Amino acid sequence: MINAFASIYHQAFEKDTFELICNKTPEIHLKEISFGATEFDFALPFYFQKTERTHPRIGNYTHEYIGNKKMHIPIELAHEIRLADIIAASSCFPFGFEPINFPGDFIYEGAQKLKDRSVFPTHTSDGEKIEYPIGLMDGGIDDNQGVDFVVNAEERMKHYSDELKEFRSHDKKAIDLYILSDGTNPTMQSYTPIENDKLSYVGKWSFKQLRYLGIIISILGVAFISCACYLENRTLIILLTILGTVGLLTAFFLFIISKGLVGLSKRVGIPPFFSKRLFHVDKLKFGTLNNLLVNRRNSVLKMITKVFIKQMRWFSIERIYADYGWRPRFIINVVYELTKKEVESRRMKHPYLGPHLLNPSEEIMLVAEKSLKMSTTLWFTPEQLKGNRNMPNSIIACGQFTICFNLIEYFEKFLFNPKYAKDYQKYSPEIKAELTRIYDHLLSDWEKFNKNPYWMLDELHKTVGYTEIP
């Protein structure tokens, strides 16, 4: 399936290769670019990355590479890789897709160097053998927001010199503003154990009752076969023999199952100290045992897909929050910020904000609530695509008015706040005038969003043309 999606990306969105990003001509304004994946050989991030050549204290080096600290794919191979395949690797999320394998799944008709395994590295930088193919999946498994790349890029940008000086700040951080966007809900539904029996009739049985049932069926089986020995009617003999044989086989099967967890524990070599304590479990009804198994399965899935992922996500963000130098230049832009619950919470926590930020319109909150309900999926349903206020348009609109809100908040929190007045006063009159112009423009847009959360999207549709899905 991931190959099918890579083909769609290539046909519909991006037909170029990684060489487009690496070439110096035509020059592009983005100096630090990275697509993040996670490799399944050494359990490390795997970057498809292009950065600027820098001049650190020791030598000159470039960070145009594909790989990580264990394995480094030569740049001449990287130039052949399609951007569509890189996007597929970066968006290959678990459960939805299988891993995309490098280099096998990246080879296409025009790729010559990717077909030549002799040019691929055979060992890691510390001597371990590299086993191909390398399975790649979503970068979010390790670093969903790409914090590692931004932190490392900022360190590189400090060494920008000559013609690249204009691309970095010259104060505490080389990056002026870091905007981290995420569509994930920070909360999750509480774990609720299943208590009611889901099995109707079988749920009332237990292993002990299976044993009794097996005894009854075996007696009937023996009786049928015994009767067949004294009959002369050929049809009855065959019928009773079949019934008796099936009965004895069924009884044998029930006797094996009726040994329950105690019998299974002996088979797999669990010590008697533990297996003896499973006798009381074997007395439980199958409905109760089913609930125990389902609860265990549900809790493990929630732990892997929710708890672990959210913890890893916040550990990454904590790297930014813990560094005081980032605080006045960091915006976290997330889908839930303008839901009713968050708006009410903000009024309590940050009453110093202006009323224009503390009181977004009901329309904005409704669109934010709608966008928050959209879970990770491979496609939109026909119902979600209906009308010009459909789910994709709602998510896009939510992204637009949420970043507008966050930029206004940023101006009022870090630029116009008296706490940072000394920093603001250092700006030239031209920069101050430009900041004021941007701020006024944001306020104007915010007012329009409050009246119609979709206004910017509507303007775009008028420009490019839009056909509503019936």
C-alpha cells in the first residue's frame, strides 16, 4: 500500500528527485530542509536532508545527506531518489502502512545508481554490518515534530558566513521564530475496562463444564459405536459409526481444551509454583476470561498508540521549553487551541490577553471542534467530502485561523510586552514599522475569521476555481 501511495504522490504532486533540492541552481530560498523517517535496523531517525555548507572550528563539511549517524547514503545515490518516495517514507505511519524498504521500493525505471548495490555502504561508521533492505516508517515514531532537526539546524546556522549571513539572527538563537504545528489531540479517552460478558451462550461455560461435556459426548460416542455392532441395517451402521467417531473426536478435543491454563502452562514450561495458582482462573466463566483478554489487548494498544507516542512527543517539545533562549521565539500551533474547552481555560490562565484573543467567535470554535474530531486516516469518506464546508476544508481553515491567532498572541506576548521592551527598542525604525504593518494585517484577518472562519479558503476557491462535491 505504501508503494501505491508513493505512486499517487509522484503522479499528482511531485515528479522531481532529491537532486532538485541539492542543486545550487536554480537557487531556492530554503537553506535547511529535512524529511524525517525512522529506520528499523538500528531504531534511529533517518533523515532525507539538505543543509548549507558551514565553516565550523574543525574543517569544512556539508550536511547534504540521507541517513543517520550509523549509515550514510552517498549523495550521488540520494540525487536519484524521487521526492514522492521520500514523502511516502516520512508519512508511512504504523498500522496504516507496512514499512517502505530502501533501496528496493525506491528503484524506478530511470534509476541507474540505485540498482547498483556495489556503491552502497556495507558497514556503519562504527563497523557494524548494514543489512539491506532498510525498513523505513513515519518519522513521528521517533520525533513527530522534527525538533531534533530544528535544534541541529540552529547550531549549523550559527556558523553561516559571507553571503548566508542574512539568513540567520545574530543574537541568542540563529533562528528568529520556530513555529511547531501539530494536528494531534493532547488528551485521549480514558481507559475503560470491559465488564459485561460479550459472549452470549458460550460465555456462561467454563473449562470444568467442558470436561463434563466431553465425558457425556464420549459416553454417547461409545454407545453409538456399540449399537452399530449389533445392527444389521447398513445405513444405520454407517450413521451410528460416523456419529460415534465424531463424538469421540469431539470429546478428545474437549478434554484437551478442558485442561485450561494449567495444562497450557505445563506445556510451555511454566514452573509449578506459578501454574498451581492458575487453578482458580480455570474455574472462571469464558465470558470473564474473554473480558480479561480483551482488556489486556485494549490496554496494550492504548499504551503503544497513545501513551508512548504522547510521552515521546512531549519529551521532544520539552527540549525547546527547557531552553530559555527558545522561549521568546517559539510558537506551538495545534489544532485544539481554539476549541471551547481551551478558550475557557485560556480566559482563566491568561486574563492579560486582549478580548479579541480571549473571545473568539462561536463559528471559529465549532470549526476547531470539528477538525479535532478527525483522526489519522488513509482517506476521507464520501460523507466527509460533501459540501464546501467539508472535513478537509474545515481542517485547512482551522490551520489558517489558528496560526493567525498564535501570531497575534506572539506579537502581544513577546514583542509588545514591556518585559521585552529593551529588545524591541533595539530594532530599527524600518523593522518596527514592518512589524506594526504585519500586526495590523493579522488583526484585520482575525476579524474576518471571526465573521467567517472559511473566508481565506473561499478567496482561494474563487481564484483557482472550486467544484463542490454533491
